[in-house]
Amino acid sequence: MVRYKALRLAVLVAFVASAFACGEIQAPMTLALEEGSSMTISLNPDTPNPLVLGTVELEGGVSTLMTAEIGYWDLVFHRPILGTLEITDLLFAGTPFSLLGIPTDEVCTIQDPNTPSGGTVLIDLFDHKINNASLQFVMDMATAIKVGNPILAGAIPDGFPLVLSVDSEADLSLMEMLSLMTGDAEGGLSITQTLDEQFEVTVLGAVLSMGVEGELTLTTVNEFPTGPLLDDCIALLGL
């Protein structure tokens, strides 16, 4: 049995080494929001009775580029590999809510060009067992929530600033990990993140304290998602 496991390990290491040339690898990865992802937006979230503005149902996704340096001895000795995540595209579209009695119309979340986004990923190709792998994400998505109502859009030209933080670990089979890192990512990875964020925004000269709570589930896909809310945001933002 020991010899069998050693042989199996040697075969897997050789297979993985053949799949990746040692050195830097770059793997694009697109994550789509699953149905049911939503965020509830409120005013004065620190008070005993915050004012709930509405729950926004979301669709959309985020495209990333994972970069890592893989060495042959990392594979041989099962060493976890630290990589970086760069966000290359992000668009979430949501159902409308009302702010100060004004309907928002379209709700479109884009990457904030003025605030850095990105993070790190820890890749373990042999997590505890020979045929198991894992990914640990730590990522900040700096976003701006733009709205379609011209009155609110004019009062908040840069949108609502919101940093969405993801800190999650996902277990995969070794084959799922290899598929993910070679560009065939459909459904191979799913992560769920609870939201509990606060921010301030100035509207018509008034500083408003706002909070966001909810849950996002992101699943890998091979194509950026589409949908009617996304179509409205693409038209609104001229994308």
C-alpha cells in the first residue's frame, strides 16, 4: 500500500509538472453571481433602528487574472503556492431602491478607478490528500454603485463608494484545480461571502452613513454572464 501511494504520488507530480511549465503562470478566471445573491442597503446602520432602503437582487460577475510562480520542488514537496489576483473587469447590476424618497432606477456596480482592487490566493495542489486541492482567496473589490436616476446621478457623480471584501477557502479535486488553472473553469469553483460593510456618501451637501448587508455566491464560468439588468447597465454606462 505504501509503495502504491508513493507511485501514485509520483505519477500525479509528473502529471502536474507536465501541465504547468515551472515559472510564472497566469490564469484568467471569471466568477458569476449566482441567483439569490443580494444586498440590503440601509441608512444610519449603527443606530438601534436603521432605515432600510431596500434589498437589491444582483446579477453580474467579476473577471480576474491569477498570477503565481510555480517551481518543480513546490510540486514535489507539496508546498502551497502564493499568487496574486488582479481584477480586470467587474459589473454587478441590481434591482432599484429609493434614497431620500427618490427612486434610483438602474443600480450598477462597477470597479472604482480611483481605489486599488485585488488580492492574493493560496494554491495548495495537494491539500491533506493526494487527490485534493484547495484555494484560499483574500480579495478586496473596490467598487462604485452608479444609479440611473439623473437627479441622484448628478448629486453623486462618482457613485456610492463600496469595498466588497472576499475571504474564503474552497476545496477542489486536483483535476478541478488543473482545469481552473488552464482556463476551463465552468462550475469548478464556488465561493460564498457574507457582506457587512459601511460607508459614507455626500448627497446634496448632506453626509449620509450607509450600510450594506447580504450574501454573494460567486461561481466560475467560461463566459461573462448576461441578463436584462446587466443590459440596462451596459446601456446606461455606455460599456
